[in-house]
Amino acid sequence: MKVQVTPSVFEVPLGMANAFLINHDELTLIDTGSEGSTHQLIQAIEQIGRVPGDIRHILVTHCHADHAGGLAAIKKVCDATTYMHATDAAMVQQGKALRPLTPAPGILNKGLFNTFVTKSPSEIEVASIDQEVAEGELLEIAGGLRAIHVPGHCAGQLAFFWPQEGGVLFAADTASNMGWLQPSIAYEDYQLGLRSLRKLTMYQFEVACFGHGKAIRKNAVNQFRLKWLR
Ligand SMILES: [Zn+2]
Ligand SMILES: [Zn+2]
């Protein structure tokens, strides 16, 4: 299954988390779902008229199992270059997927944390990362994709800003849009996570894509500013 978000950006819901495809000349994959969701990912790639071998770049936003767990498997069916922030690349290259997390404020987050986050795997299949990406780096992907280091939920988390098609932010797990725009359920450092969210409001994006929840297709940056620039 896939959902078209902009002419070139597709959201691929993979059970717990979303992956994304940018079908813009070259095919780029952002996140890989958890171990075992690879066949769904391949289906989505075929639905947009591509084959897995077309994937040129795989960007992994952070080391958590619902984002990096499928990396080893998808790498076996393509010849893509893999990218991550150094802090989380070190984790994935050792098969580690989790640092200690605490729930975001609020009783609902505490409940969701106990139900879902405490069950998330701390280990994944080891995968190699070809290119370590630093804060602010402009990657030569899809005509230019800006990497933004956004720690808080996860120390080595990256968001990506693509200035085309209205401006698209791949927000990873900095926030979620499960019914409404809100912080993620869990953080390594919540205050640092809020600083990262404020950092994202400096970019001009119409569309925001999330690891969890549906994409916001209009005025997304205004929603971020209303929520986190007070
Ligand atoms: Zn996460
Ligand atoms: Zn996640």
C-alpha cells in the first residue's frame, strides 16, 4: 500500500511506522520499516512502476527498529548507498536499535509508552552505512535534500527538507500526526526534542511527513510554528 503525498513523494505505511519514497529521476527511500515488512515495501515500489533495484539512496532517520529494522533486508535487493547520522550509524552497524526512553508528558503518552514503546526491539539485523551525514549537509539526492540533525527523541535522528513540490519536510519521529500534530510518545531527552522542533520551524515547508501518522499536506510549517514557537 502507498499514499501519494506530492507528485513525487509517496508514504508507505508499514505496520507501526511509515517509510517514504521520492520518485524523482532516481528512486530514494527514507526509512525501511521493521524487520519483516520488506515485502510490503517492495509491493509499494512496484505499485509506482519501479523495482527494488531502482533504489539509489536509502536514508535512515534514526536507529529505532521500526525505521532501521528493515535496512539489512532491503539492501539485499538493491545496490543503494545508505545514509545516517554518525551517532545512530554506530548503533545500526552493531545491530543496536534503542537507547533508554521515557514517555513524553501526559497520561496518554504514559499509557501508549507502556503499551508500545516498552515492547520495541532493542536489537536489529546488522547493516552497514555507507555515508555518515552531518547537521546542515546538502545531499545530492532528488536535486538537493537538506539534512537536519534533530536529537531529543533519538540522539542521532535526522530530518530531511526537500525544497521542491511546495517544500516537503520529512520530520521522522520529532513529532507525530496521530489524529493531530503532537510530540512523539517517547524521548531520550524531551527538552532537547522541543529545541529540535523549534529548529524545524526555520524551514519553509508546505508538507510534513511523519514516521507515525498521516502527512500534513498544507501549511504544515504554520502548524509547527503555532505549536512550538510560542
Ligand atoms: Zn523512533
Ligand atoms: Zn518510530
